[in-house]
Amino acid sequence: MGLTLGAIVLNVPDTTAAATFWSQVLDYTPQAGNPDFLLPPDRPATRLHLDSTDRTHLDLWVSPDSTVAAEVARLEALGAQLVDDWIYPEDADFTVLKAPDGTLFCLIEP
């Protein structure tokens, strides 16, 4: 398998307040330089990404032994579709896809 669950992105109205709450609930620590990313303690876990503008979705990180193109092809074979009309920032490191049920998710480049 070429993917792992990298982050769960939550849409929140106030990332500072949410970071305080969720870091206490989960014993996560805000990432140095980007406190909107909460990192798990020294145990395997998925980090929590807080965002005031984005919808709730899955970020799937492409493993180093795969490529975004290979994973897009594999996921399209499973029924996913590229979201062609997505507006990407210049430095985008992600690709937006749509699951067969319409749920949006992202592939994140290694």
C-alpha cells in the first residue's frame, strides 16, 4: 500500500482556542513554527491539523516508495476522480480527489 493517513483536518472558527482544547484532550503538542499542527506524543498516531477556512477531510500522505501519479492511478481504478476545477496555490504539495460518494480528500506529496 502506498498511502498512510497523515492528518485529519478540522474546520474550526478559532485555531488558537481549538489548539488549546485539542492539545489538552489528546496530549498533543503544537508544532514549532506552525501551532495549527498538533503533534502526537512519542507514540505512533495521526496528527490533528486545525484550519479555520478548510472543510473536514482526510490528508493521505504518499509513501516514499510510491508517487502521486501512481496513487492517483490506483485510486481512480477504485472509483476516485481528480477534482479538475480545484484552484491550487502556487506551492501546492497536494492533489485533491473525490471519492465515489463525493467526499473530497487530498494526496500529499512525500
